[in-house]
Amino acid sequence: MSWLIHTLSKSYNDLTTTTHARSWTTALDHPFSAPRTYNGYQNYYYPFHNQSLQSSQRSLSLTPSGLSSQRTSLLDVPEVLERILSYLNLQDRLSTRLVCKQWYAAGRHLFLIQTVWQENPVPESQYLVLRGLGGLDSLTYCLRQRDFDDTPNVQVAWSRLRDCVSSGQTACLKSLTVSGPVNIHSRIAPLLPYMTSLTTLHLQSVCSTSYTISLLLESCPRLRVLDIHSGLSLRPRRLQVLEAGKLQGPYKLHTLSLYMVCIAQDSIEATIASCSALKSLSLIDLIDPPLPIPESDITTATRIDKRRLISTIGHSCPNLRHLHCSANQGQRAMVSPMSLFTNLDSLGLPAQAICPELVTIIQAYTTVLTTLTIEGVSDNNAELSASLHQYLCTAARHLKQLDAPQVHLDDRLLNLKVTIPPTTPSTTITTNPDKIWACRNLISLNISFGTQEDAARNLAESSRIIFGYLSQVCPRLQQLKVSRNTIDCSLDGGLCLLSELDDLRTLEIKTTTLPLLGLWDFGWMDNEPTVLKRLADKMSLNDSRVQRSFRSRYEWLGCKDSRHVDYQRLELLGLISSPSSSSSPSLASTPASSLNSGTTASPNQHHHHHQRSLSNGSRLTSSYHHHSFHSRSHSYSGRIEPAASNTVRWPHLERITIRQTNDRRNQTHYIHGFIKKLRPNVAFDL
């Protein structure tokens, strides 16, 4: 018996160390059965079609006592295997799924298998789609022309699709996208009852008169995401009104998005009232239906009552986390009901609704807002700029994403117009910390700047103020888009100040006109300059221009040279942390409480700060001359950064874009060439 136990143990070890064999049971399991798309990657292999995904059977080993026990490795535990596979990229995940059934089952949810069904008179890949229909996660039903519905080939192909769906092959389908002038009632509605696992439904440019919202919700009881995007003409004669139908809720819908949809207010309110579990609601550019609504008993006003609509949303959806509501008229009526939303972390509003009253409401009720989107332009740009600036200074401590591409924020608000404070430590510095943005954790920023005195101001100075302000106040930016009518990207303009954003990944600058730029204006981006390049910069004036630009990063504070800035003032404003502090500075405590307590700094502390405050121009010079340098003047983590050498500017930069509307000299093309020489690994968009 002992030799039998030894033989079985040896064979078990061989099985656990060798590669699992693979056999094809049906023709549908062939590696080249049908094309598939995995998160954008096309692949012609889908294993284990129409087979139940079961964990591999564990071998049993005999013990001397005659009892059987299981030998389990860490890779046999699904939770451990899923955690390991989650760290792989998409290509590696697609490869690991071929190891065995267990690995395929563990990593199955990590990639999306999708395909497209096109109603076309000439069937191209419909047969291949039908063969692999049972293993899809996402299906796109596409129709390019309405006339294709009545052709014989389309009718036959749709009948085959209906037979496959009714046989239960789409029971695991999770997402369905319908695109084009598809008749939902005759084409999609008969298929929905068999898609029992459908959780996401997208309708793009679909005829609104061919379905109702109740038809979709009743046919898909597990639906969680409903996205309706209308691409029809906006002319009144061709408007197609979407109706709610007979809703019998409550439904478990979590996300509802209506974009450019012609719908009555009664239908919107009825839908929202029946979906009390909504967590995300987007009502963007809705179109008011004309009166009377043809072939309908619904009566509604000509314009949507924004106050009543916002109140209905607030009372019906207590768990709402994301709200995006844009409107062409009645924006100010939306302001007062905003106090009903206390749990929002994402908010999107029209520019006309941004006012001091809204800022007060957000500051009092919405304390965890992380995303703010502002659409359109305002008639009163001065009020919009002041209100937005007030919000960013007082209530944006948790803000991580700001998208306001058309607000034209007055950049004069960024310049505090202050004089250099007294240098004596005992002197109390009186300043208003609310003038500085509080969004230290901002990750994504898309904003436009403008002022009424562009012609009378120094373009280079105003550009340095913008770049210096953003680099100091928003140190954790990863995506930055700046738009201004005129902006200076040269050395004198201070674009190099943005190099202090160590986490920056994408940068986009959009302007109408740019001054004449040369290769020397972007030389500071070169992290590996040659000896000849270093000598040329040393002999030219570029080195001093770069240092002068970096020393101007506090120009918006009124200090044109950072070597003369008062670091006690920077501590009070929350731009640097005190030497004794070991934690990150929070705006709630650093600026305001320091002012109230009258914290002062000793001369030794000033001297210590001065040792840390060598300008970034010195950092740049050190990279050219390869000597050691000190770190920047501020440390947002509260730690004193050690001395280093060969600083890498923008180590994570992936893409840079400079767009010039009036580009008669084809200057954007030359800038592309400059950046390509200095940073060949960075993508550049024209």
C-alpha cells in the first residue's frame, strides 16, 4: 500500500506542476470561431463557449490512516487569484485566461467582451456574432439607415437573432447599446425579457416615439443604468416627445441620464418619483415640448418650472450623490431648492446659476463636494467670477475636479496686490486667507481666464501670475486645461512654473494668439541636456531668464523675487507647512487658526525656510550644470525634502497640447517639433 500512496502523491505533484491540457469539445470552442473585442482589443478566441465555468477539481491524496484530504495551494483560492490578476494589464489578463478554467473564471470579470450587431442588407459579420452570442458582456445594436428595416436580409437576420436570444444565450448579457433610428417597440422590446442580467442600457439617436420609459424599466427589472441621448433635429416640426408611460415602480434604477431629450416636466417628475433609489441624475439640455403635445393627454407649461423640478428631485431621491442639471432659462430658480441636497459629491450647474446665494447654500449644506461642473456662459461675468472665486476660497476643501471651460474667470482675482510684509518676526501680518483657493487636493482643472483690461496689462506678467498661482495653490494637479484669449508661453511668461506640478500628466493650453516662441523657451523641459546644450545655455541669457521666471512664482502675492518673500506669510496662507508640523497642512487650520492665534516664526525658522527656498531657477540651473541643489521652498507633506540632484521635471507627463486659433505662422507645428526634441516620450496634440 505504501508504494501506491507514493505513486499517487508523485502523480499529483506532476499534475500540479505541469500545464493544464486543453481539449476542444465543440466547433464553437475553436480558437478562431468569432471576432471579439476585449476593452477595445480585438481577439478571435473565446474559450469554454456554452460551458459552465466551474472551479477545477482538486486531487485527493491518500493518507496512511486511509482518510482522504485536499491539498490546496494559494492559487486555488479564488479570492487570492482574483487579487493577483487585478494587478495585471489588459494584455496579460487576456493571456492568463488561457491557463485553465479556474484562471479564466477568476479573471472573467476583469475584462469586457463586446461586439456589434449591424442591421445591414449585406450581412458581414452577423453569423459570427450569432455563434458567440452566449459569451458576451456587451452588445451594440446598430442601424445606420431607417430603410434597412424592411429589407428581406435584415428580417431574416433579426429572426435568427431573436431565436438565439429567446433560447437563453444572452442570459449573461450586462450591457446593451442601441444606436441609430431603431424601432425599439418592434426590434428591441421583444428581446429585453430574455436579457435577464441586463443592468446597463444606452440609447443613442433612437426615435423617442417608438418607446416609453416605463417599457424599458418594466422589461428590465435589474436595470441600474439608463442613458438616453437624442441626436435628432431641434426644429419644432421634427421634435419627438419622450413619454414616461404607465410607471408601476418603485424601480431599482441607480443612474438616469437624459441628454437633449424632448420630454415634458410631468414625465420627468413621474420617472424620478418612481426611482427613489437614484444615486446619479443628469438632465442636460432638455428640450421643452410644444403645446399641445400631439396624441397625448399630458398637459404641461411651455417652460419647465426649474424650482419645482429641483424640489421634486430633492424630496424623491434622498440618496442622490451626483446631480447635473443644465437649463436654458430659469437658472436662478434652481438656486434656493439646492439646500435639499446634503450628500452630493458631484454637481453640475449652468453658469447663470452661479451666484453668492448658491455659494452660501453649498458651503452650508454640501460639505463633501468633490466634482463641480459649470456649463455655458453668464450674462454677468463679474458676478460669476466673484462667486466662483469665493466658493473656491471658502468651500472647496474637498474639491478634486473642476470643469468650467467657459466661465472666463477674471484673472485679476488671482493677484492679491499686496506689498512685501515687514520682515521683523514680532510684527503681526494682517491678511485675508479667504482670497486664496482652498482646493489643495484638486486633481483635474479645466478653466478659462479673462479680464476686461487685457490690452492695458502686461501679457507676460498676467501669464506668470496664472501659472505661478496654479503651481502653488493646486500642487496635486494631474490634468490641467487652461484657456485664455492671449497667453504667453515663453520664458518670460512663466510656463516653466508649472514644472512644480510633479504629478502632472496632461497639459492643454488653448489661446487665440501666441507670441513668437523659440526652442530656448522650452529648454527647461529637457531632463537630459547634452554638454553642448549646457554650455550654450550658460553662455546665453536663457539661464538667467529661467531663474528670473522661477523666482516670480510668488508674483501674485506681490513679491517679484521669491528670495525676498516672507515665509511666515506663506505659512499663514497655508502654502507651506511649519517646521514643527508633521502632518499635511489643512486649510481649515493652517490659515485661519494661525491668524487667530497670532502664530509667529523665529529667526531660526526663517533661516531654515530660506535654506529650503532656493528658487526653481536654481533647480533648473543645477540640472544643466549637474551640481546639487536644495528642494523647493514649500513642502506640502509637511516634511523637509532632502537635497537631491538632477531633478526631473514632469516625471509623469504623458501628453501636452497647445492650441492656437489664429495660427498664421504655423507656430503650433514648430512648438510640436521643439517639444518632441526635448521630450520624445511625450505625446503632443495639434
